[in-house]
Amino acid sequence: MENVFIIALILIIVIISIDNRIKVKKKYNNLKNSENINEESYQRYAKFYEHSIPADILFEKKMNIIYQAIVVEKKKDIKKIAAKAGCSYDECILKIRYLKNKRQIGDLHIDHINGMLLPCSPEDNELLIKYKPFIYQNHLTIKEMAARMPGASIKNLDKYKEKVFNDLKNLYDKDLINGIKLNEVDKEILYYTVEKTKKEKDFISIRCENCGAINDVNRGSKVRCEYCDTIIEDKTVE
């Protein structure tokens, strides 16, 4: 009888434990199309913006907390969102940008000065409507965008290029457009998806055995991890 009681008690504990895990998973599993959100994708996105970051076992939990705080709870204060998710302020901003890049969060203006998430202004929304197809669907250059502006011609193309670049910089500085970088010297645009495709042809991505950060390595060569300085080598050629 005593053994039956012990077995029953163990079963109850196991059932409660499983139920709690399911509740926790439901609590933090709010992302749309969550299969597109993963740590490797996030690390590659971070590398595009010159951030090398280690592996994080709490990545999924943090992402879901940030998503829920912004989309469900309508929180605007980035410091409070970061504290709730257990992130640093800069880490939280990068994760918010990643979620925006994955179309999880709407067109919110990241006010870096005041640390707030603000609605997109009507003026900026007009610019987004104008440029989104050029950026997200066609990956056009600044020159190609300028050539499509009403009134543009060979004679005044430089003026329109300047206007296009300034419009994009205004949106970029507010994090209203994502997955790009702007070269202010050459007045050119660099796309994350395009660069990723180029790199996949000549590089191989290897996760550092020491810290878990993803590094791009020339096929058959070696580099030091950008995060912890450990030597990483591509041995696939061998």
C-alpha cells in the first residue's frame, strides 16, 4: 500500500510539472509565425549591424516577452520592456528591430533619445507607403529609386538621388525601415538579404564552440571568434 501511495504521489508531481511547463510555454508563445524566429537568424541579423553576440538559452523567452509587452500590453517605455524581458537596454532595442524586420511588430518609431516606442507620424507613413515597395520587394539602389520619382530626368537625377537618400535616412534613423544600412559617404543602400545571399556563396557560418556566437568563415580557412577570440575553422573541405 505504501508503494502504491508513493507511485501515485510521483505521478501527481510529474503531471503538475508537465502542466506548469505547458502553461509557461503558452504564456511566452505569442509570436506570429514563430518558426521564422530563431536564435541563428537573430545572430546573423545582429552581425549585419556589426554586433557579435553569444548564444542565449533564454532567447525564445525574451523574444516572446518583448513581443507581448509591445503588441499585447502596448508598453512604450523601452527600459521597462527590457527590464521585464531580462535584457540590457541595447539588447532590447536590437531584439525589437529584429522583430520589426520579421514583420512581427508594426511601424513603430524607436525614439532613441527618450527611449520610447512611438506611433508612426502621418508624414513618415506617407514616405513608408512610397518607399516600401522599392526596398522590401525590389531591393532597388538609390539611383533606381530616384529614376522612378515623378519629374525625374537625366538632367536632375542627382537632385532626386539626394532627396531619396534624405527621405530614407529620416526613416532609417527612426528604425521605421529595417534590414538595410545606408552609406552616407557614397549615398548608397546595402540590403541584409542581398548581402546574406552573397556571403552564403563564399562563406560558411560556424557556431563558436566556446560562446555560441555565429561567425562567417571563408570556406576551408579559419578565423578568431568575433565575440570571444576562440579560433574557429571550417573543416568541410577536408
